[in-house]
Amino acid sequence: MQVRFGVLGPVAAWDDAGDPIALKGPRHRAVLARLIVARRRVVPVAHLVTDLWEDPPPDAVGALRTFVAALRRALEPQRPPRSPARLLVTEGPGYALRAEPDAVDAWRFERAVTAAGSPADMLPRVEEALGWWRGPAYADFSDEPWARAERSRLTELRLHAVERQAEARLDLGLAGEAVPDLDAHVAEHPWREESWRLLALALYRTGRQGDALAVLRRARELLVEHLGVDPGPGLSRLEADILHHAPHLVPHRQGPADTVWARAAAAYDRSVPSGARARLESTVGLMRDLAVTGGGGLRAAREHRVAAIAAAEELGDVELTARVIGAYDVPAIWTRLDDPDQASHVIAAAERTLAALQPSTPDLATTLPPDPTATPAGMTATPAGTAPLPEHATAASQGGGTATPADGARSPLGARDAVRARLLATIALESRGTNATRGPIAAREAELLARRLDDPGLLAFALNGVFMQTFHRTGLAPDRDAIGAELIALSARHGLVTYEVLGHLIRLQARSALADFAGADTHATAADHLAARHELPLVGVFTQWYRALRLDATGQASPQEVEAAYRSAAARVDGAGMPGLEHGLLPLALLCLRLRHTSPTSADDSADFGPYEPWTRPLVLLRLGHRREAAAKLRDVPDPPRDLLLEAMWCLVARAAAPLGDRETMARARAALAPAAAELAGAGSGLLTLGPVSQHLDLLR
């Protein structure tokens, strides 16, 4: 068994599977920690006794041997009786822990932080290493003299790692990403002059000259007031360089566009007072742009969104809060949330803000169909490829201007209605993939308001919300295809590039579900062209997955070639900033591939299926021959989430229920899948497929 040890936090150990190893009481952990501090060297028994007890008991040596024996059983449970220990060994006058160099997180951390390399190589390595910390080093032995020096050394190394991370980000032109971590770092460790210097430099490179100088002044005041010393030459030189706009402060690779950005940002920083509401709204606009860059940009935008909303609410300005919430209108194509906790915060804030706003129109819910499972947004049925129009919105869409409500009375619309529509569309987007009725109702209200207001950008945002609420049952690919067609036409007319891309991706998914891969190819090509022209890197994540799906569904490649294509696509998802997309997706795609082909693939029944576990586990157990366990899991399987993989999850359930003879589950699956009889199961995701739904219905019959 390969044991791993953790001391960057409370002392712990884990086995091969990553499960915690029980280390019993504090004395056992103390022995282990003391041996790790020794770094594979022998610690004499006499030293261990002195370190473990301030006043050793008469039988301290015997107690120590008992602790060692218990640790050996825990760390090497399969070691035959009376055979020599391999890990915690007896040698000479004492004991030693012969852990491998990679087995202790502190040892790995030290190598990762001190290793040489380019900034591009170093940044991901140091970022990963900082993530290994679970708390202060040797957290449960903070008062022990034998741990004090090692704790101080590791703490200093961690602070150095934070600064190396910041340096690498600055070298790579990622000053904006460096600022938040450095800001927290100097607040916690105010005597580190290098951290103050890096923070000021990062602020300057993001165009915040005023904030950079303020940081340097704050550092000077702290050093003088609390330590009685002036700032060192590094801080003094940087302050002078900033005041004189020294060219070397900006990396040489900065082009004309970067220079314009820096100067404009500096002018904004000088002109707009600190604390002004305009700063908050501008910040949300930047986060919206940052989100479509993918990777760290998307993660950073998500992290700061809730904080921006909270800041707006604290100001007590309802309309400002509404604008801050609704301005984050980032097109969304994937139905599983990346951060459910954040979504719940956003929805709650949007609901509070809606309640505080005084609408200029009656409650639109009274003019809409009460059944949230009706055709999305009250749309009339239309042929595939044409735009859906709500029956009560025809006048607005054809003639422009204000439409007549369903009851024939004309209602005045204004700026507040546009704000309400954005809040409602936000609720529809943030409640995607759930079984709640609030999302569909909010989507229909947002769409109706947007059509009445004749606002193309607002309508595109609302249609995105409508799209996200078209998963209340299977078989709705034609409806989504129509939404995508309207988004493309609307966006092309009004220059809404990101929503034009969204429309193409929606139609790519819908045409795949309907087995029209020639049509899906057209939309994949169009999306890639727009993405290349407008620097939208996330688009390629979806189009590459689609091309792997196409190979799979059309039979144009062997299962092994398809598997390679899926793995290549999955590698692109890793680090794209969309955990709701990446977790469990590759194992699911490979499982679906193996179910459809007799040729062997490397799909792993023990793989982490993430959020798809409840619907894959019965089938995996059945394949392993565990019929009783599979039947028990199948009886407890819930209805799948309302998302792009709805049909696929039901087909997995069907494949397990039929051989097990679970007629009740078979009936549930058949009723759920019947509306999708003409579709390819899972292909509507643009990611994977289990083949025709009709074949699964035949199996269930």
C-alpha cells in the first residue's frame, strides 16, 4: 500500500484509494509527526520520550513502543506477522519513517516551490502546490518545541510561494489575476515589503496608478509607525518609477492595444471617485467580458460576482443592485451549474430585488399559461429552423414597439421593465437543471417583457433563459432548434456576437439530437469562425466535443479512434473554468461508447462518474455481475435532472431495468422517453450518444 502523509494542516495519512487512515490518539499522531520532521532520519527513543512528554511516566518507553506498533498496523495493514516493517522502521537507538520523497505533502511542496523553470512552467506548479495546504503546518502541534522550527520554515516557504506565484503572473501578463491574492496576502502579512511591491506593480499594470501609489503609501505608514523603519530601496524605487511612468514597469511585449487599455484605465481611476456606483457597474461589465475568456478568467468572474452583488445591496440602491445582477448577461450553453451555491445566492438576491422594485406593468404571470410544462414561453409550434413567437407577442415582433397584452389593455413599459426582464432572465438561467417551477415562469415573463420592449439585446438574454428551461421533458430538440434559429437571426441583425455564437451552438446540439449532422456541421463551422474572429476560446471546447460525438454517432471511426477523440476533447475541458461540464463527463462518454460497441475500450467501471453516478451505477453493477446490488440501486434511482443529458440518463436506466425485469422502472423510463422517439439519446448535448431512443423504447416494450 502506498501511504501518503499530510502535515500542511492537521497531521493525516491516506491509503492508495485516498481514504483517511485512522491514526488513533494524539500521541500516535505526535510520534508520526515527529518522525516526519526528522525527514527519514533516525530519532532516538530518548528524544521521542522527551518530545512526547513534559514529565515522562515511568513506563514511557513501553508506551512509545505501543504507539509505534499501532502505527505500523495502521500504515501497513497487510504486513505478515513478525515480518520486518517497511515504512516505520527500527534502526539503531530509535525509529525512522522511510517515506518516499513524494509521500509527504510538505516535501513535495518544497520541491515544487524551489524548482527552476520559466514563468509558464512555474505558475501552474506553484498554484497546485498552494492548493495542498489544509491549514497551518502541523496544525495540531503548534505549541510543541520540536515542531516550531519546521512550522516556521514551511510557513515562510508558503509566503515565498505566494510571491513567486504573483511574479509568474506578472511575467505572463496576468496582473489582474495577481491583485486579489496579493491584496489578501499583504493584509495578513503586512511586514513583507516584497509583497507590497508586487501588489503595487500589479495594480499599476492593470491601469490602477492611483491604487498602486496608495498601496505604497500604506506600506510606508505601517513600516514607519510600527517598526520605526523607512521602506527599503525596492519600494522607494517603485514609487518614483510609477510617478515618472518609467517604461520598464510595463513588459516589452505590451502592444498598442495594451497601452491604450492601461492609459484609459488610469484615466478612469483618476476621474471616477473611489466608492462611486459607476465603479461597481463598470466592474460587472469587465467580469462579463472576463467570463467569456474561459479558464482563470471565467473562474475569477464567477468568484467576484456574488461579492459585487453584495456590495450593491449594501449601498441600498435597488435599481443599482438590479443593474449589477442583470448586467452579467454571459451566454450560457451548458445546463449543469458550475457553482450551485453561487447560483442560489444570485437567485435570492434577484428575488429580493424584484420584490423591492415597483413594476410599471401588472404581474405578467397572470397573462401567461399557468402550466410551466407547456410549450416553452407559450410558444406556438413552428417548423424546425424557424423562429418561435409567443402567441401574445406577435405584434411586438412584427411591428416593433409596444405589444398589446393578452387582455387587450395597453400597459406602459419603461426602464424598470427592462431591469425586471434582466432579473427574471437571470433567475431562469441560474435555476437551470432543477425541477423548480420558478425558472420556467421567470423565463416566460422575461421573454414577454423583452418582446414588448423591442430590445434586441434583452430579448437575446431572455431567449437564453427560455432555452435553459426547455428540459422539463424529453424530445424538445425541435423547440430548442427554433430558439437557436431566432437567436442567430436576431443577433446577426443587431451585432450581438456572443449570442450569435450561442444560437449556433444551440442548433448544433439540436441538429445532433435529430441526427442531422450535416446541419450540425454547418453550425459548428459558423461558431468556430465567429470565435476565432472575436477571441472566444471557450467555443472550441464545445465544437471539439461535437466532432468526437460526430465520429461516434456516424460510425466513421473505430471505437478506439472515437475514444481517443473523446479523451482529446476532455483534455481541453480540463482547466477551462467549467467544473459543471468536466466532472464525470469523460467516464460517461466512454461508458456510452462501450455500451454501443462490442469492440473493447478502456472505459473503467470504477471511474468517477461525478453527478451522473445515480444513473450509471445500476448498469455498472449489473455489468460486474452484482444483480442484487444493481436492483437495489435501480429501485432508488431518482428522475434525472432537467438538462441536456435527460434522454441519455433515462436510456441508461432503461438498459439496467430491462435485464433486471424491474417493470415499474421500465414503465417510468418508457413514459419519459416516448416523446423523444425520433431523437438520438444524449446527442442533444453535443457531447455523447447512446444511439436512437427508439431502440431503447423497443427494448422496454
